[in-house]
Amino acid sequence: MTNHSHGASLPAPDHCWQALIDKDARAGFLYAVVSTGIFCRLGCASRRPRRENVRFFATATEALAAGYRPCRRCQPVAATDPHHALVIAACRRIEAGAAADLASLAAQAGLSRYHFQRRFRALTGLSPKGYADACRDQRVRERLAAGDDVTTALYAAGFRSPGRFYHHSQRILGMTPSQFRRGAPDERIRFAIGPSTLGRVLAAASTQGVCAILLGDDDNLLTADLAERFPQAELARDDDALAAQLASVIASVDDPRQAPALPLDIRGTAFQQRVWQALCRIPAGETVSYSEVAQRIGAPGAARAVATACAANPIAVLVPCHRVLRGDGSLSGYRWGLHRKQQLLASEAHQDEPE
């Protein structure tokens, strides 16, 4: 169970879970269910999910940006902004298979194309086309997981040709379609753990590249974190085989200017991918705000969603979410501990000083 929020604080995980059990709508935050891809109000009448499948969010914007869809029963998107309802209606049309034609969607909402696009991005963090692509990707994952053959799944999801699907299948699924269809029982992820100036470092790699870099103090907790991120994969610790990659990662912690050119297998929603790509373009020794990242990816109203994507980043240091600060320049949270963020930034500032 994970809490996701930077723009607004959430209570401790146990408190959040108790509020869900009690259906305490007064708590104000929302919960999402990983297995269904849907988020709800705490008072929703739907059946209680398993605790390990629950993620909590402070706002609907953050839940949407993380790739979850609003529950049709409890309608968790706040109605205080009249444009929210218009955008959600457009999202549902897209989810139902309607073309993501900006002119048509804007006309149905009664807004200009410019204003509709702006409100849509502010709420979801994506353009209508980007949202449609994300829905299509989700549909193909659901079809394959349900047992459809690959050809049936890709056409039913909305892909126009097998070639286009296979070209993007690694990004969409993180593995081959046949592996995903079988629940990825044969995906093997090797990992190694070693010491660094930031404590223990776990580096994990799939056949496609580095898929996780985790920081911590305890090898068992790091391994458990990796298992939670890849529940269907076979995990194998192999310090010898990954010695070179681990050494490169550890070296990048000590000298950010020497970031290794390692292949990455980074998996996330379409919005998360855009954020993570923007992070990789921030030079060592520089920092930006969440709002600046949102501007750079063309979603100026999605600063909170950017913060949520940073919190979900599975590849520490090489995808440098530590270089993103609050708008006033102060430090915000860091998945692997605020003291590590401070240490990374101090190290980069030192390395950037002229000799």
C-alpha cells in the first residue's frame, strides 16, 4: 500500500487504510486499486479491495495522471470546477472508443479548442490523443491478461496493424506480448546489491536493460521492494554477472558528471514516461521545480501530477528525480529519504564547482 502526494499531504498509510475500512468520506482523499485501474472516494459502495492493491491520492488530478480511471459509481472527480465534468465526459467518450479528435471533443464540451485542450491537460496531464493512446494501451493489457491471443487483443484494443503494436509493445508491456499473456512467468530479472555513499544500492536488469535502481539501508527490504515492483517475474541475485552495471551505478552516485550510458527498461504510464524523459534532460548540478517540468512536457497545470510521477520513479539517480524541487526552491519528499536527496544535490553542486 502506497501513499502518493507532494502537493497535499496524506495521513500515515495505516490511517488511510482505516479510513477506507470505515468508509470515512470526511477524510477527503481518494484511493485507487491497482488490479482494476480505478480510483474511488472513501465512501464508495464498491467491495473493499485487498490492502496490497491499494494506492492513496490526495487529489483526482494525481490519480488520473498516475493512469487510474474515475469510478462510475461514486464519481470521485470534484464537481467544484464545472470544466472537470466536461473533461471527464470527454475521457469517458475516449475510453469507449471515440476518436480523440480535438475539434469534435471541444465542440461537444462547448469550449474552444485551445481552452478545452488546456483544461484537458491540466486535469489529466495528457493531450486527448495521449489519453486515447493510454486507454488503448490499457485495453490491450487487459485483453492479453484475460487470455486473448495477441492478434485478437491488439485489434480489439484499437491498434490498426500488428506492426504498429509490436513496434511499441516493449514500452506498453515491458516484455514480449506472449510473455505478458502468460502472466510473465518466464521473465527473469537479475539484481545485485552493493555499498555506496548513499547506503546500499540495488541495481536490477531485465533482458531489455536496467529496470530498477533502489536505495536503502537493508538488503532484505530492497529485495522485497523489487519483488513488489515485479510480482510476476523470477528474481535472481547475481552479483557477479551485474558487477559492471552496479559499479557504474555506484560511480554515478559519487560523481554525477560520469552518469553511465546504460540501456534502461523503464516502465510506467504515458504521462510518467514523459516526466521521466524530461528528468533525464536536467543536467547534473542544476535543479528545476515541479511546475517547470510540467511546462517542459506541455502540461503547465500538472505540477502535482509531475510530483506523483517523480515519486513513482523506479530508477534512482539515473532518472534524476532528486533534481526537482518545490517552487520556492525548498526540498520536497524523496522516495529513498530526504537525506539522500540532500546528499545527491550537495555532491552535484560540489562537483560543478570550478577547480
